[in-house]
Amino acid sequence: MKTIEIGVIGLGTIGTGVVKILRDNREIIEGRVGTKIMVSKIADLDTTTDRGISLDPSILTTNAMDIVNDPRISVVVELIGGEEPAATYLLEAIAKGKHVVTANKALLSARGAEIFQASFDRKVDIGFEGSVCGGIPVIQAIKDGFSANRITLLFGILNGTANYILTKMTDEGRTFQEVLQEAQELGYAEADPALDVNGTDSAHKLSILLSLIYGKQFTASEIHTEGITTITPLDIEFAQELGYRIKLLALFKDDQGAIEARVHPTLIPQDSLLAHVKGVYNAAFICGDAVGPTMFYGRGAGMMPTGSAVVSDIIHICRNILKGSHDQVVPIVTRNDRQLRLKSTNLVKTKYYLRFSAQDRPGVLSQISGILGKYSISIASVIQKGREVFGAVPIFMLTHEAVEENMKGALKEIDALPVTSAKTMVLRIEDEFDALI
């Protein structure tokens, strides 16, 4: 029986999970592939730390190029993260005719077009299921399952750390900093959680999905991105009173070719499917013009869920090796096509939640509403709480749909009023779910 040899670059959390799954489920995996799969080499800068699995020292190396240059290795698995040297390892492996697997969302977001083109030209496979939503097969769904569809909408909770923090703040009434510290202690958040809580991680993942949908490279820098660091228990409490939950939402809409993509904390109806996605779980709500609304849910990160996705790519590639075939991703190009540019955030129309911090005196509300009216912003409802918060009385307001550019102009004037004492809290509302399900 033929043995397919693979090399793993990076023995961190995910790399350890991949090796563990390949060992623990060896009989099942090899039965489904039809041949033996052997991890013949593992590269990591640290080859001495105990990862909780028994490893033959002879297969360990601190030089990743030992894997790339080994003629026996057919599949190179890159799990070190970051753009470099990961890109160099993948491109060198592809140039040598090796198939590759990666879970590197930052790399694919920035340089996916280059890597996919290289794999296409060299006629090798590239697997990247683990780069978005961990163990949830959302890449496979978009790449293959929905290939007959024009995908028109995607709402995603794509970052487990941010979702855990918002869940705890909602269910327990705690502050962002309190829950963040707990998440770090439990290992749900990194020591430096910036990429998770400022929305960058979600933007990386959304850009990969957009690139797959349109066959054009979109980068995270093109996507309007906001994080959750300014969300307060007061905002969460009032959102609940109005029938909403706050989630860090990655969303995409295709309105007859006008592509809208953004990442930000969003009020969504509390009876919607996404509102019930709690803790470290991820979910993706995807609509296709033929298939209609679909929902994917599961653990979006971690050793075993992401390891599961990586191993599924390995299995798929090994089957192709046995058949002598390959099924590549259509190249994602960096063409300058005006029809495929993202809509400016200033042109986006949505409903808004606003929280003003104002002095408790007559005429404040009329001044605020007058400025909103000046910018063609219609008020849906307004509530003024009697209690003082940080020396000011909060005024909560929901608007009808308004243009983002108009909202920015109005808030610039409102925040400059002598009767307002702090910058207005602005959150967008997405309540299309009832009409879609």
C-alpha cells in the first residue's frame, strides 16, 4: 500500500491538534483515504517543549526548509501564522510541486491571489478550510456546495474571543475589561487580544470569503472595521430592552453588483438564530439566490476544531494524489475591476442605535433632533433615562434607515454642542433576519 508523506511546519496549538488527530483517528482516516498517511517531518523553532503527545525526535527539525526540500514529502502543512516566512515556505513548496494546506487567515487575506495563482500554474492543490471558522466547513460550502449560486448576503460571527466577551457582558452584566481578563486566564484570548477585539481577525476572514465568492482579491484593509472595546453594559442593557443583542458581525451584501462589506458591533434581533450563538462559538448565515438562507454553526477556533479542518484538507488532497488528479481553486486575481470594488462606507444605508451623553436641561433633545433632521435622519424612537452616568443623562435613540455620510455629519455637530459631554455611541442595526427565514 502506498504511503503518502506529509510535513507539518509549526507545532503550536493547531499543529499539535493536527498531529494528534492523524494519530488518534489513523484507522478511520486511512480507511477513508485508501492508503497510509505518515507525518514524516515536523518543523518548529521549539522542539523541546512537551506538547502532550509522544514524538520521535528524528522527525523534528528547527528548519522548515528541511520539509520544503524533502522529495519524499508530498503535502506541506503550514501552521505558523503571519505573512512571512509562511508565504516563502508555501510558495517554495508549490514551486517544487508539493500540495499545500494552511490555516493562515492573515496570509491568505493579504497574499491569497499570489498563492492561489502559483498553485494553479503548478497544478497542485491548496487546502485552507481551517482559515475561517475553525471546524465549520464554510470554505467548502462556498467553494463547492454553493458553486451554482450567486451569493447575495453573509452575516457572520467569525471571532470566538469577541463573541465570548460579548456573551459574558450580556448574560452577567460585566464590563469589557473584566471579561477580557477572564478570557485571557481561560485561554480564550491572547495576551495581546488586539486582532480579536478590534475586529481585524474577523476582517481577515471576511476578506477570504469575499475573495472566494468573487474570484478577486479583497484584503482586510479594504473592509470597514470596528471593534468591541467601547461597548458598555449600559448599551447591552438598553439593546436588550429594545429586543436586540449586540454581536461583532462580519457582513457582506450584494445589491445588484454593489458590494457592501463591513465588520462592527451590531444590534441584531434577540430572537434571530445568530443572536443565540454564544460563548466561543462561530456562525455564518449565508444566502444564495438558488439555495436560499443557510446557517453554519460550531466551534470556530481551538486545537481540535481547527485541526479537524486541516486534516479534512489533507484527506481530500491525499485522495486526489491517489487518483492522479487535482481540483484547484480558480485563481483569485488582483485585477482592477471597478464593478468589483467595495461600496464606500459613506454610502451605506442602515438603521442606527445612538446613545448621547447630555446635560439634564430643557431643550437638549430638540437641539439633537433638529441637527438629525437637518441631515435627513428620521427618528424611530427615543428614551431618556433619569439616572446620571458619569455626570450626564443618557439619551437613547433609534433611527430609521439613514446614509452613513449624513450620520457622520450630524454627529460631528451634535458632539460639538455645549450640552453634550461625551462622544456619541453609535451602533448599526441589522434586522433583516425575519424577512429571510
